[in-house]
Amino acid sequence: MEKKHDSVDVIKREFAQTLPGVDVGAATITGRVRRTNFHLNRNAEEVFNSFNTTGASFDVLAALYAAGPPYQMTPTDFYRGHMMSSAGVTARLDVVERAGLAARSRDPRDRRGVIVTLTKTGQKLVRDVAQALYRRQAFVQKVYTERERRQVLNLLKRLLNSLERLGSGTTLPDYQAAIGPWVREFPALDPWLVEFLLVIAMLTGRINRETDRLLHDLNVSRTAMIILAALRRSGDPQRLSPSELSQAAMLSSAGMTAQLDQLEERGLVRRSPHPEDRRALYVTLTRPGQKLVDKAIETYNAGHKRMLSGLASSERQALDILLRKLLIALEASNGAKPSKD
């Protein structure tokens, strides 16, 4: 039987039942962008595994490749322009350098600085992986009609442009600079697919950064917010199992345990034995947790509404329908696979 709903439809229904006054319209669109990117990344993991590499390593190699000959960047370029932390950049560079895919050397312009260069082996790997990635994701083209493909890409690019103007105080990759090398390097591939995959990834990065900024003053992380919101909308007694929360937050069991440890330490959730199975646990939202998440939901929804202010109401509706169509196909294909994070 053809799937008629996506996971965001379920979230909307739960909010309507438990918090009917909450407007989640904008958050459904940004949520579909993020979930689409999540499933596309899941597909990409299959490709990375076949080349004995990881998404984290490929991000570094792809950034170097996109810089163009001589394929060089400084570590500062990575964490300023490619959504990576300083510590994260160092760890990733250690991995790709050990694999002979990149090399660090002294910056001739600054003896205290370092230059990272993509090796010939690294260049070949990027080309081979990119070709395989596009083959793996090519089914996306079949989800949409030709008219829908043009429409969804145009709307996503306009949303990306409006988010660039909104800004979060962080330098992020320029769209044209990011897309150009891939279109030039792979002329035989459909440029629509190349652009679509990149714009979804870049939009997700911008949405995440802006969401982090919104939640900063509440001292709650994006993932913690998702967990608390799942409990809040679950209805009385606002109680779910760790596995249900893992599915809601797209986290692995280990990742969820770590998150729940932090939330319980802050007194925002409470874990207790299942009344009928003492080997199982329930997670319950506490009063302080409910108070915090109600503020966070209000801040989150208002902020995401601002993110979409560059699109007219009819355009937001059209984008929502198009993203929903793809997400239904992705979830039907991939199933509910939690993240390894």
C-alpha cells in the first residue's frame, strides 16, 4: 500500500491534539528540509562505507576539492566557512592525513600557520565518491515532474537566500561558490540533481545554526528540544519509552541514553521502570521540563516563522507540499532508521 503520510504529519497531528493553540506551520517546512537531508545522508552513508570512508572525512575532502586547484585551505577556512568547529576540523584532518588523502604543511605566507592540501589520491577519491553519490541519489529526480523539479529548486534557493540575509553571526559557505565546482567537474550529470543535493544540505546547515542561536538563551540544545517536545506533545502523562524518543529525535540508542543522562541531571525528565516490564524504562517530562519546553516551543516556532518570511504564503504552501512528497518517498524507502550519533 502506498504511504500517504510522512513523519512530520504525525508530529503536526500530535501537536493539534495536545497543544491545539500552537502554530507549527513554519516548523513543518523546516522540519521537512532537515528530515529530507537526514535520509539523503543515510543513503550517502552506504556510498561512503563502500569506499572505506565516512561522511565527516568526505566533508573535509569535498571542501578542499571545491576550493579548486591547487586544492588548498587553511584550518581556519574550514571552521569559519564550512560549519565545522576548530576541534572537529583537527580531528577530521588527522583522519584524512593518516589515510594519505590530504597533507598539512607550513603556510609560506605565515610561518605560524598551516596549509591543508588535497593529495592526488584524495582528488581521485572525491571524484569517484561524488559519481557514486549522484547515482545513489538519482531516484530523487523520479519523485518530481519536470515542472515540480524546477519549482522546488527555485523555492529552496529563495529560502536559502532569505536565510543568508537573516544571518546568525556565522560565516557559511557561499551558494554559487559551493555549487560551481561540482557542476563544472561533472557535466554529464543532471545539474538539477547536483544543485538540489547541495541546496538541501546548505539549507539544513543554516536552519540548524539559526535554531541553535534561537535556543541559546534558554540553555537547551536542538536535540534536547526535540526530545522534550516529543514528550510534551505525547499527551498525558507525557511519557514515552527511550526507543520512541530515539525515533522522534533520529538518534541511536547510545545517543539517546547520553541525552537522557544530561536531561535527567538537570531535572527536566525522569526515568522510571515500566509498570509491566521492569527491564524496560519510561521517560517522563517533569514540571521544570514542561515549563522550559513550552518556552522553547514558542521561541522555536516564532524563529522558524521568521526564517520563512522571504516566501509568500502560497509559496510556503507549495514548498511544503513538494517537500512532503519527497519525504514520503524517502521514509517509505529507508524506514525509520535512527542516527548513529
